[in-house]
Amino acid sequence: MLVMKFGGSSVADEKQIHKVFEIVKGRIPRQPVIVSSAHKGVTDALLKAGKAAAKGEPDAAPVVEIQRRVLKGCGCDHDLLDPFFREIEDLLRGISLVREASRRSLDYLASFGERMSVRVIADYFSRTGIKAEAFDAWDLGFITDENFGSARPLHGFEQRMQTEYKRRVGSDVVPVITGFVGKTSSGEIATVGRNGSDFSATCFAAGLDAEECEIWTDTDGVMTADPSLVKDARSIPAMSFAEASELAYYGGRVLHPSTLLPAIKKKIPVRVLNTNRPEHPGTVITEEGGENPNIVTSIAYKESQAVLTIESPQMLGQPGFLAKIFDVLGREKIDIDMITTSEISVSMTCPGASNLNEAVKAMEHLGRVSVVTDKTIVCVVGKNVKKQQGLGAKVFVALRDADVNVEMISQGANKINLSFLIDDSDIEKTIPALHAALFTG
């Protein structure tokens, strides 16, 4: 069995969906299971409509317009998705009445993108030569916790998936399953986070004991850098789970940060491929990875970060001081990336600053607290980065020559990454400069 996930750009319109059809048709002997994202632009339109409705302006027309365009292009019956359109309109009116778009409401609203796309794709496949059927992920055992916006499957999801799959999916049918969404045990729709269809796919791969999980995107696999910034970025033939996890977490543009966890657990290879160039071998991600002729594997970055700094003489020789800080951050559910300390200060990076107000108030009794925004974490990833003599010199000379100031530096204990902090405004000169120094000499 083979799990194949297709992203929003891969199923954007009839032309792209036909490419998907041809790719799937060539893999029929491997029993493909399809996990699909929403059509490109639909999720953004849904969330934008939800936020407008919370201001008293409910309007489903932009969403319906995009979806009807895909329906018409694919030759589907005009009324195939009418029940969904009516439900979206009702939901937006409800949000408008209460003037509030809660995480639960937004998850419910966002779920329509995938629920509509899988029905369009299954209908197109069935009329074009592949017997297919659309499924909502929860009907095949994807039951989650109630952490709306970042839900995770409940313990034992693998067995539930196996049971429901055998019960509901015919042996001669190619299932087309919603990515990104699940249901709580109480029946509420929850999403696993933006771009989370990758995670859904590896969950199904783990649950169904697939031989491999393919992630189909619009790039030739995982790249040595963001190709929108580096024109000569290269595809990486093979990499380890550890390397890919670091890249995903630190802003790699191909994989969702949680994607690899189910695959790692079951040691299922994940292959990243290009829908527009299916002949390209892409990148295969395995536990061991592969040989790399370069001193590093890739460069990733995560922008729009904030730096929280606490300065206090109380830190000096006082055990448990950091524990007090982390206790506050834990209560406020603030995720920390980089940390640097001195005798009387500690600085930490976290995503954005909008959720820091309460944490800052709670820590003011510990010392002087400050927050700086608009920062970017740059991460250089590769096997045994710590053992690469001269790597630090190459990195920081390149940054000096590009006139980029570095504010924080961290080297992971796992020996595969070197991270540092820069201004958001320096991204466009930092990434090309590093790529030239580390990959093209």
C-alpha cells in the first residue's frame, strides 16, 4: 500500500487534477491511498470570510466562486457541492450574529476546503478511468484531541484506522481522503494546523502500515534553500529523518513540522516529489539518510519571531531561577526555540509577540523584561555539523560580507544544526549569501 498526499497547488484546477490522475493511474498496482489538501486559495478564502463575518460581514461568495470554477473545469455536476455551500453560508451567518470567530468555529469553517476538494477529485477520477470514493478522515478513524487549530490524533489511532479502512473501503476503490482535518471524540471538527495534510498523510501511512508515503508538491523535493530566494537551489536526493525534522521545524517550505513523527515511529520512508515533474526522483527521507557531498544539507529560516529577554541580578548563582521563567511560559503556552544566557540575563525566541503580554506581566517581578520583534531564525542543517571544521568561519564570513548582523547563536546538542538570529529585513541577502558560501563555493 502507498499513501500519496497532494497539496493545494497540485489540485488547484482541472489541469493539475488531471496530472494527479495520471500519476495515481501509474501506481494502481501499489494500492494507492490519496490524501488531499483543499484547492489552492480555498482555505485562505474560508478563513478570510470567517474573520469578515466576525465583523458582521458574512459573505460566502468568494469561496463559492473559487470552488465553482474548479467544479466547472473538472466537468462535475453543478450541484455536487451545493449542500456544502449552504452550510458555509449558514455558518458565516452564525459567526456574524455572535460577532466572534472562535478557534473551534474557524476549524469547522476551514474544514470545508478539504471536504469539497476530495469530492471533486473522486468524482473526476471516477469519470476519467479510476474507481474512486471520497472519505472524510474521521470516518476512517482519524479522531483527535480538542486542541483546535493544532489537534493531534488520540492514542491508538493506528488500530482505529485499520479497522475503519477495512470496513469502509472496497478493495477495488482508490480512497480520496481529507487531509488537515479530524474530529474529536465528541464529534467536533478540528484541524491539525495549516499545511497539516502532510501530517494527515503520514498518520494514515503509519495506521495502514504503508510501504512508503509520497508528498507531492510544486518543487523537486526538499531543496538546499528556499528556491524563491536562491535561484540555483538544488534538490537533495536523500536525507535522514533527523535532518528533515530540523528543516521542517525551522521553516523549511516543503514539509509540515509534525509530518515525520508517525513515519519515524514506523520507519516508513517519506518521498517528496513534484507534481509538475513526476519523472524527477525528488527527495527520499529515511532513518539513515544518504551520503551528502556538501558539508551541510540545507538552509532553512523562520521569520516573524520575537525575542523575550529577562535581566536580573537574582539569576547570579540562584538555582531554580530559569524554572520560574519556564513555568510562566508553560502556563501561557508559549513555544520557545533558541535560548542564550549570561550570568544576569536570559534571552529566548518565540513565534510572534501577540501572545506575550500576559507572560511579560507575570515575569516582571523576576527582573527587567523586554520584547523585540521582527526577527528571523536561520538554521544550517547537516549531518555532524559540529564536526565540520571551518563551517562556522564560512557561515560568519559570508554574513559579514553580506553586511548582516547576528544577534544570537545556538548549536544543537544533536550535532546537526547551527542556528542564529537576524533581522527579518536581512533574509533576502542572508540566504543567498550562505548558499553561495556553503554550496557553490
